[in-house]
Amino acid sequence: MDTNHIAQVLQDKKLRKHLNTKINRQFKTCRYIGDIVISEDEYILLKAYLCSICRKYLNTSERYITSPIFAVALVQIGIHKYDGRFWPHVEREIGMELPGSYQKWIGRSFYKTLEKYNKYKVAENEMMNNILLHCFITNYYASDLFDFVFAYYQIDLERDLTSNSKEMRDYLMQSMASGENTARAYKIKKHTSDAVAFNTRGCKIRVGKILRFMDNALFYGLFPRTSQNRIAQLFCRWADESKKFDQAKKAIAGLTKRGEKRYSAPYLRYNGSQNRFELVLPPQYIHLATNEELPNLHWKIAFSNVEKTLEAEPENCVTGCKTQIISDIYIPSDNIFDSIRIELIKNDAEIIHKFTNIRAACIRFFDNNWELIHYTDALPIGDAFAFTHTEDALYTDSDAVYNCEYLNGLNLYSMELIKGDIIRLPDGRALPVGSALEDGLLKNNLKNGVYVMREGVKYPVFSAVPSIYFRMSPTQERGTLIRINAKKYRFDIAKAVKCNTQDKTDEYGYILKLSDYIKTDGIFHVNIDIPNSRKANDYSFAVINQFDYKYEDAPFIYKKEGKITFSGAGMILGDEHSEHIANNSFVFRIDPDIDYLPFTYKTANENLALHVYLPAFKWKFDDGAWHTEKPEEIWHAEFPKMIYLKFPDDTVCLDMPPLMTDDNEDAEYSIKVEKNKEKHLFVCDTRKMLSWFGFEDIIRPLSLHFESISFVFLRVITRCFLANSECQIVEDRPNRKLWFKSSIIGFSDCVADLYLDGILIAEKVEVKANGFKLSIPFTSGKYRIEYFEADEEDDFGAPDYRLFDTKECNYKNTKDLSGKIIQIVSVTERRQKGSIFSSPEYILRGNVTVSSIQAIPNEIDSFTGVLSCDTLTLLQVKVTFENPNNTKVGTLYFWSDEEDGYIEFMYDKIEGILVLSEDENTSSSEAKNRYLVLYEDSYYYNFRIK
């Protein structure tokens, strides 16, 4: 570091006062002394303070001292320099030798300070460890800590933070507290393990935040780069340099979701290459005590009359061990419908895991990876396969099943499942797709996001005539009446599917195909009149056969326009919000106040007014207007009380990166919001978010995690900062001011201290939006500007200021005449106002020059110099330019000891020279005509700069 800068810092009384105030304020409340944020300049002052204390006390018999500043200085040296050695670094940092007795005095004084302020401490004789404990982690060993935590994240948690349960967090703390003496935690140095032992809760929180950093960086590319917290900055450096982290980023590149599907319990799958069914035993985590060796593990599997025992090979992880995956346990085709029981046994006696049985069933469903689908009331949407016994059959009234074949002595069904499909199982039960079966219209042909509007009523749109599901007793079949628009029909069991409901009532489920009654497009009202039923089975809907639509590049996030294309037999008409381009395709502008685009569908008999949902991201704050553009950065004090969002998904998670300095175990930096289905928007109360801001991060990014996409939504500015990276000093010569330009982001009251060559020349100057201007000499030199924002008041009610940035700039006066020579050419009489005559000019004979030019302090565009000519001895003179942009014209004075100041020259018209006074031998009448007194308001000089 520049020695001149160090000298300037050591002389800076304001910085010293600010540092003392900050330490005395924060020392009482901080858990670790290293949590007090210290800048580079403050570190210089702390080392100087420590040096002065050591020189003052260590050669005397003075008692031990207790000093927060002393303690902070020692901890900061540990943070910056400890690499396995401590005292040699202290000696180098303070520039003096510290024999053993000196070190003892320092260690004892530090311990006494910890005692007085009730801080964490180990034994009194562990002098260095007491200091290092309060570092939590030193800069040198930070990479080891991040490597250790990343191994836990990768191996123990398998990159899934939902696995980081309270139990797992406790195990992690146990491993960290055991420290470098164990094989699993050898990267955790003693000072960190001490910190964990004395503040397990706080360390658990800190490590949890580091895990969040890793998760956000790996999957979302979000790094806490704007944070001023030391741990956050060290994490960013580690992430940039770590090969393991880089490999992990490449491994998950392109994934839209967090890796592959993970199983915690055993499951069944079909191996197509081997043409057989297999049981898969996923990795299982087992906690081990410190230095406990790997146990003997084995699996116990039982189905039908078969029982198998398999060895489970464990491998070490950070907090215990994990079994390896076993994926080739053969299950005969005849047994895949049996109940399968599985246990994991430790050391031949202890049951570590006893899993829920794979229950017996008449059918097994598999996903498109041929892995067993677990379901309760509904099947998931997507491609699926099902196996049944050859004597059993699978039925559906839709196109869900597109193939059936004989394989391995079983029936294999290939299916494409969409929401609303009904699958009838061999045991007679009806199993819906997407959601549990409910009374009403089946939704397999429902077109989401569109409705027909007529006379203020909304009608859902189906691309094919839907079916209706309802329940009744078989005794009610004969009297049931069906009404469709103005027509009546008796219920015909031959046109319905009767399903076993598998409940304790005498009711059955009935699926009535309305396609047997409805043959055209249009709006329909259906009533199922069941005898002795109190339920009104009334349903209204619109049918547009083969209707569909598709948006291009939806959903629209921060877009101004979009494109939609319709399919179907009818003609589509748009309105003023859209423009038809071709083949039922339209382009449209995205209006923040329009949620549904209006179109008209022309059928053979009538026109249907369509309203199609516009899947665009929209937002508004409090009672403001809706927006679709990206929001600007927002000042923390102006953060809205409510945020309203519109988006196609049903849930959203709003979060910010964690604050490392927040030791509240219950602190959450994420809230999950469900969509208000009535208002079709997300209503986000932000009161919980106000505690997420802090001051350690300049900008806090608020991210939105929808089910389908994640992105940074809003950047919250927590404190002022400079937008311009470099200092800029501009001359405002017409107003005779120097302009120190800046652009401050933030809305706190800001002031600045100004230094010239290390000397304070202006203090707590108000800084406006474009900087500040001062009426000071245009003195060339090195300027330093320290920017402060208003902080909370001090103990005496006076305003306190927090330093937020420092800029340095070398300025050179554009009119600086150092090293130049001014030649005085002539003197011109000022022209009288309204005169039609030209002003007389008086030429100076000989070479009249001013050299050794220097700017005059506290004056602008005025200089002193030495005048030399053939007719006068060397004179000290003053030159002032009348116009700062015109150095050709000005005034000239010489120094008079008699007058103790600068006075005007006289001009001898006969000799054509400058003189100091009249010739004594000249008569008064002659002198009056011969000499001109060159008053400023009557004459000006003409200069030539060389």
C-alpha cells in the first residue's frame, strides 16, 4: 500500500473517531469479535493502535488492560494473517518484536477483555486460540471450510437443501466441533471447531447461510457479490476458484430442475435391456459418532415366500456414512403384484430403517423411466406404462391407452395420460389423472385459460363433448332424468360407466358420456335430476370441437408483444388489441391492464365471444398501477408494503440471500405464497421482508421462484453507493468553483470530507445528486473525497454519519501556469460605454515578462510571479485574469512594502515602459500628461503566454 496513503490515514482524526465509535457500539452485542466489519484504512489504524499499546505497556509492570479496540486489532490480524502461525505475523504487522513475556501479557489482556464483556473464551492459557476463536474462520483457511461444507452439500444432502433437517444440522455441528483431529472433519481448523463448540446455534445458522449461497450459486447463478460481509466475499472468491464447484456447475448445466429424480425409499422398476423387474435400493444415510468406524450393514428383503439378505457397502460422508445404490435385485414377474418388505440392518442386530411396504396391488404403473409410480387418489400426467395379470384388463373411455401387448407373461399397456382421463382398474375402481375424482364435468377435454362470455356469464370451453361423473345408489338409476338445454332424456345405464367407489356407502360412481346427446358446437346447460337427491347437479359449458390455441414463447416475462395461433374448424376474429397475420394467427401487444385477450369464434349457428388468458408476468406495488416491464432498483425505505403478482403458476417463493450477520435461528429469507384463486393473483405481504435488508449488502436481490421458472425480480438498495467508478473534478470557472462530480444511488442525506494532499480542506459538505461545488482555489494536486450517509444519531442526539465510499483523483488546473512565462505586450484603455472611438493601446518597449508563477491560495485565477524587464529590478507581482477562459487579458500589480500590499503600476507614455512612480524631476503639469496610473477599472493588460 502507498506509504503516503498510510501516513494520511494515520493522521485522519475523523476516521479514528468513527472507528472508536463503531467498535464501542458493536463490541457489546457481537457474538464473535470478528463480526465487526473493518475497512482497509481502519485496519491500518488498528495496527498502529496495537503498536502504541504494546510500546506503552509491555516494558512496564502495569496491570493487564481491558480494551475492545485492543481486542478487535488482535482478531483482525488473525483474520488477515493467520496461516498456522500467529505471533510472527503480529510482530510484522505492528513492527516490533514480541518475546514470550510480551505475548503472555497480550493474551492475558485479551482474556480479561473477554471476561469483562462476557464473550466466548477457551482456557486462559490458550492465548492464541482465544483470539482465533473470535475469527470464526480466518481468510487463509476459508477455502477449507467451504470445501468441507460443499462436501456435506454434495454427498450428505445430495444437493437438496430440503434434506438438511434439524437432525442433519445437529450431526454437521458435531462433526465440525470435533475438528481437524477426525478423518471426516480434518479441514475444520481448531479455531472454527472452538467457535462451533461455544456457539453451536450461531454456527448452525452461519453454515446454513453458506449452504444457501452454494445452492443459489449452483442452480440460479446468484452470488452475494454486493455483500460487504467478509464470509460472503470469501465465498465468492472460493466459488470462482474451486475446481469442484466448477465441475458441479458443469454437471447441472442445462437442467431446468434440480437434478434427477431422487428416491429415499426402495422402489420397483422394469429393466428393458434385461427384460426383467428389479428392486432398487437407494443410498441410505447413517449417522456415526466421532471416529466411529464404518459399520457392518445389510439389507433384508421379503416377498411371497422368498427372503433375501444382501450386504450393503457403506462409504464415508461428512457426518456419517452412506450405502451405495443397489439396483439389480431380480423380482419374478409373478411376484411384482405382491407386498414387498424391506429393512436395513446394522451390525446384524439394529434396524436402521424399516420402510413402508410396497403394497400388494392388482396393477403396477411405471413412469417413462420405467420406475414404479406411487399414487393414492390420482395418477400423474404424462407418459406411463402399466402391467396386469393376463386375466385382468385395463379400460378407459378416452385415448389414454394407445397400445396393449403381451410381455413376460403379463399384459403391458402403453398410455399417454392427460388431466381428466379416467382409468378403470381390474378391481373395478376408477382412477383419475391429475387430481382426485370429483362430482361434475370431467376435465380431460377442458381447455384451460379460455372461456366463452355471454350476458355476463363465463362458460368453460371443451374441445370435445365432456363426460359427467356423479354418484348415486343403483336403486336411483330408473328415476334419474337428464336435461340438456330444452330437451329431456331418461338415464340409460348402457350410455354410462359404472365404477366401484370403494367406500362404505351403497353408492356407485357413474360416468355419463354427453357425446351421445350433444352433436354440435355451442353453449349447453346440463342437469342430472336424481330422485331423492338434495344435490343440484347443474352444469354449464361451451363446446368447440377440435379447438385449441398456442402462444409463442410463453409465458411472457418483460415482453411488449406476443403471438397466438388457434386451431379448429371455425373462423377466429380478433379486435383492436390484436392483428391477424395468417392461418388464425394473431400478434398482440401486452397491456398491463388486460388479462384476457378477446376473440370471436364463428360457428355454423352462432358467434361465441372468447376470452383467452394472457400468460404474462405482471406486477404492482401497493395501490399503484400494473406493470409488465422490469422494475427499477428501489430504495429500502420505499419498499412497498404489498406486492401483487400475476403469473400462470399456482405458487411462488420470494427470497433473498441470507445475511451472514443475522444470528436469529428462526430468521427466514424466503416466503411461499399460494395464488388467490378468486382474484387470480398472488398477494404478497412484505412485512417479513423488511428484516432481510440489513446494511452489509449494498444491493439485496429479491428473486421469484415460480414452479416453471426463477428469476431476479427486484433489486433493493440498502444504503448509498456511488454509481461512477472514478472521481471526476470539473472546473466551473464562470462561478469560480471546483465541481466534484458524483452520482449517488440512494436517498439518505449525504455529506463529504475533502482532502488535498492529505490535508482536510472541507468537512461534511452537503452532497447533492450531481456532487458538490466549492469556492476554493483551483489548486493542482491529489484530492481524496470521503462520502458519508446519515446514520442514526449518537448518544448526544447529534447526527452521526457512516462512511460508504472513498474516491481519489489527481487534479491539474487547466489554467495552471506553473513553468510558463507571461509576456506583457501592451496596455489598453478601457472603452467608454457608448463611445464610437476605438480604445488607445500603449505598447511596452523591451521584453517584459513574469516568471516563477504560482497560484495564490484562496483566490481563483490569480497568480504571483517575478517581473523582469530592462528598466526595473526584479519585482514580485500579481497577475489576475479577468475572464477564466481568456488568458490574453488581465490586470497586473506589484508588491509594495510601504503599502504592505499590491498596488497599480504607472505607464510612462514617453518611454513606453512600466514604472513604479513618477520621476521627481518632472513638473506636475508634465507628469499629468506623461504618466498613466493603470487602475483596474481604466486599463487592462494584454498578455502572451509562453
